[in-house]
Amino acid sequence: MRSTVRIAPTTRWRTYPAEAPHTVTGTLLVDARAPHPLLGGARPLYAWLPTSYASQPARRYPVLYMHDAQNLFDAALAFGGAEWQVDETMMGLAAEGIEAIVVGISHGEARRVREMTPFGASNLGEAYVATLANTIKPRIDTHFRTLPDRDHTTIMGSSMGGLISLFAYFHRPDVFGAAGVMSPALWPAHGAINNMVRRAPYTPGRLYIDNGAHEPSARGMVDLLRDKGYTDAALRYVYDRAGRHSEADWARRLPDALRFLLAPHVP
């Protein structure tokens, strides 16, 4: 099912193909050459629009920023043909009253690990977060009907994407009010994220963290966050007894994660 969304002729946003072999549900737009000034060059940027976006032109929406866009929406583009099914999940959550614009940020291929590692002189994690906060987010807020405040801005990813999401939440608390941290890679720079989080001020918001039984545990980070004052209302940890480090596992856990992260904000 597709809604009709008018795109300003001055933008480079185009409708992403839905016909086979593509597996996109709903309205997905793509800018094939979105600028990444701090990372060099340009790369595709994706925006999935809620089912009500076209029919409710006065409404504004929360925004969920997700890493590794190649794996989010389309099995034809995804690594090994396994996608997160973000579009199908959001369609289902709309029936529960949970809607958001989902922005997919393409990873840097061979530079992916460096871009998502925020520690060490040769890594680009801080530049990646700065690009997201200072270039991509303002562009999304300009072209789409967003709720731009931090309470309605979530960042989410898995593995290295989980690491950079947690970093972004504490590094740019002015921008991000929630983070989804799936199967996080907490090991870079000898676990430097632990010291960073330990030193950071308590930041109100929501944090979802998970891991499977067949991958490194995030319990140590969860304990650290609870020591900082994050209660069950602000922090959810999920231990998946069948979970492995895979797109299929993240897709399976995604609906409940988003129910927690995107639930209406209560001041």
C-alpha cells in the first residue's frame, strides 16, 4: 500500500521502487546523493513516511534515525538478503497509534567500523554523529513535517550501530532523547564507552538495550546505567535466550523495542 506524497521539485528526494525484487511497504523516499560533509562525498539517505502522512497534512511526527540503511527496508539491498523489516513493523505499529518518520543513514561500506567508533584518533565516530546532528537532522526537519525537539528524536542501531547510538545519546543530549541499542559492540578502545557513560551527566530520556544469549552481554552497561539512576520507566533491557548476532534477530525484537522507545512522551 502506498500513499501519495508530494515532493518539492527543488529537492532530490525520489520515491524508492516497490516492485519486485524490492520488498518495500508504504512510502519510502531516497536522496541518492545526500551530502556528508565531515565524512567526505555523498551517499544515499532514506526517509520512510508514516501511513497517515499524506492524509493528515497538518500533523507532525517523531523521527527515528537508524544506521545501516542498506539493511532496514529492502531485502534486495540488504546484506545476505536479510532486512530488518522496519517498514512492515511501522505499518503494524500504526494500528496501535505509534507512528514516526524513519530516516535510514547509509553506512560507509569499508569505513563502517571507523565511522561508528567514537574513540581513537583515526576513527570517525564523532564526525559521524556531528554529520547526523548538524547536517542530516536539519535537512530532515526542513523537508518533512517533524517534531524536531529531543523528546521526539530517537537514534537506533545494532552492533557498531548500537555503540554509536549510545554514544550519540550522551554526546549530543541536546538532539537525542532516546536511543535503541541492540546487541551493542562495547569493546572498541578497551570498552571506552563505559568510562564515557560513567562520567556523563544523567540525561533524561529512554534507553532500550538488548543482546542475545549467543553474543556478548550488555548487562554490565545496563548495571552502570541503573547505578546512574535510570529506572524501569527510562531503561529497558531485553535478554533474548534464542538471540544471535543477525538481522533476523534484530527484526524480531524491533516491534517491542519501538513500542518502548516511541510511546507518546509524557512530560
